[in-house]
Amino acid sequence: MISGSSALFPLEQVWSQEYMKQHKNTHISVLSTGSGFGITNAANGNIMIGASDTYLTKGLRARFSNLVSIPVAFEDAEIIYNIPKLDKTIRLNMDGPTIARIYLGKIKYWDDPAIMVMNHKVTLPHQLIKVIHRADSSGTTFVFTDYLNQTSQDWQENVGRDMLPSWPTGSGYSGSDSLVAAVMATPGAIGYAGLGWILEYHLKSAALKNRDGEFVVGSIKTIQAAGQAALQDPTFPQDFNRSIVYHFHGKNLYPDANFEFWMVNKNLPGETMRDVKTLLEWVLTTGQDPKYTEKMGFAPIPFRPIKSRLTHILNRLLPGNSYQERSPG
């Protein structure tokens, strides 16, 4: 069973269906339960793979030392909004400090000067902003609040980066699908979701200000630019356990992109671990084909340039609890 990240869920469904076609007599079930659930239950041995938009931070590594995290794709967190009177052809510009003030409850209307100054050619209505956020432990929330944490001192001091922060204001919904539906149904709403959900529902998202001061729209190309910048950085850790949000320079680099991870308990039984490793090897090679990844709103991981790093991680998973293997006889 694969369970966790609601952002990664649509891609995992495609992967599992294709993998089962190519590997007869194999059954994979996929559930969308949130990254927090995926991490915890993978560590507890309740599921084979925990899906997460969150890397293993120092705190998580201390709590779940039996987990190994494997990057499987690039994704992002984007700002979505529902302003009925706004021309559908217009895309708003937003920056971290302004979004933070909205989610802190300090900016209440869409025509606030802080929003207008970034959108001086746009006529915004004097409409109340309805703040919407996730109510469950969410990796997408972690990535979103990471961006706010790195761009707003106010946010850093009062809320911080977390999968389930203490939200100062707004209404909470469990799962990306519920959050997106709430934004679509609520005039004046603001929320956040990954590119896959935005493409599926044909939503308009804001262009976010990156470290070089450029307003960049989330896309396969701009997400991949962020990932490539991280992989080319000689200081980036071999185990990928560091945020790539807002850290890197690049004119066309989306500032709120991140790796998607699968978490595996390194103490799984040997036979189970072999099945997991075979699936992982398929996902990191065949599964990175754009017909799977890009079609679902994810940028593929470039396996060949980082093959040695990924192979090292995969080798940490074997042989699992080999003493539990059954004898062929």
C-alpha cells in the first residue's frame, strides 16, 4: 500500500496502474491521506510506502530514524484564488510578505495597497478575502509555509514552517481536492495547491516573486529549473533532505518548488523490501517518462545525472529484515 501526500496521489494512481499492467499478478493500492499520515504510518510499519511532499527534517529524522526518503518527482505549491469580477485573462502577481499578511489576517481585502502595488494595471474589487488552508497534516502546507517562512519575518516569528501550523485565520479543509473545491466554490477565496491539481481543474494561479525579484508562474519548466539548481549545487546534501524553496537564483526559477518523496521503513521484511525496491527502480526510470509525470503536473527527476546518489539510497533499503525471508524450499 502507498498512502500519504494528496498532491502526489494523482501521479501515484497513474504509476500504479501502469506498473500493474507491466507486472502481472501485482496489486498496488494508493490512498490520499496527507503527508503526515504517510510519514508516521510508514515509520510504524503500517504501510509499505509513505508519500510525502516533505523531506526528512532534522526533527523528523530524530523521530523516525528507521525511515529512508527517496525523491520521486518535482512539484510545487501555488496560490489559487477566486475573484469573480477579475478578468479571466489576468494573472495576479504575489510575493511572500503579502501572502503571509493575508494568512495572518492583516490584509483583508483584495484591493489592499500591498496587492495593488504588484498589480498596478489590474482593477481589483473591494472584496473580502476568504482565507482557505489545509486542516490536516500536509506536505503541501509545509512547502507553502516554507515560502512564507523564508520571505516574511512576521510569519517566521508568529507561525513558522510546519505540516500542520496553528493557523491565525481562515477555514480548514482536509486534502488538496477538498481545498481546491472550497476555493472554487467561495467568491473571494485564496488557497494553495500543487500544479497537478491546478492543471486538472484548469485553475488560474498567481505568479510568485522569486529570489531574483522575478514574478514566475509555476509550470513544469519553472519547477524543473528549481530542481536542477538544487542538484547542481555542490553543497546540496546527498540524501536530498533539504528544502529547495526560495534558496536558489534564476530568472525563470519558481520559488516554491520542492521534491516529492516516498518514505520507506528500512526494517521491512526482505521479500516485501525486494518488491518495494523493484517498484522504486521502475518509478525512478520508466516512471519518469513525461507521459506519466508531466501529464499529471510533475517535473521528472533526471535519473542518469544523479544515478549514483539514488543508487546509494536504494542500497540502504536492502536486504531489509532478511532473516524473515522464506526459504524457496
